[in-house]
Amino acid sequence: MNPFEITIVPGVLEQMVDKYINKKFESMLDGRTWSLDQFRKECCGGKSKEWVNLYILSEFAEEIDYHLPNGWLIPSQGRGSQNIIFASKACKWMESNRNRIDWQAKMPRSE
């Protein structure tokens, strides 16, 4: 039996693995919804609920409304209800818009 050798072009294996992982991750999120708490932990580096509400959900409300083609948020309707976040679309939007978010923003001081 003759041994054989496989040559891999630098970067090709990494691209293949990335593509596979991305597809797998997306399929794991398809059809799943998150609470605000899950979203802030998975996509917002653990920022507080108040911070996420102010600097993401309120700031970009007109872009992320679920009625829009790429929207992913059904906002809370007040006491007793919670935000519903479509995980797959939220992750895609966050990745595409991460540079538009002021990650160093501080919460306003209450007077």
C-alpha cells in the first residue's frame, strides 16, 4: 500500500471550516427566539438590559422592527410582556452593523 500526501493551499481549509461552522450556527438559530437577556448575553457582550434597550433597540428601532424584511424585534408591549428577538436575523444584523453601535457609550446619569 502506498502512502499518499494531501496538500492544502493556505487559507482554504480555514475558509471551508468557517463556511461549515457558519452554516451550522445559522441552522441552529433558525426558528429560535430569544429574550432580551439571552440576546444581550449572546450578541452584546453582556451589556446591561438598560444599555441594550437604549443603544441598540431604541437607537435602531426603525431598522429592526419585525415587520420589515430583515427585522428581528417584536418589542415589549409594556408590563407583563417581553421583547421577542428572532435569533438568526438578530445575529446577522448585529454582525453587519457592529461598527454603527457605540460600544463605549455610557448610560446617562439620573438626576
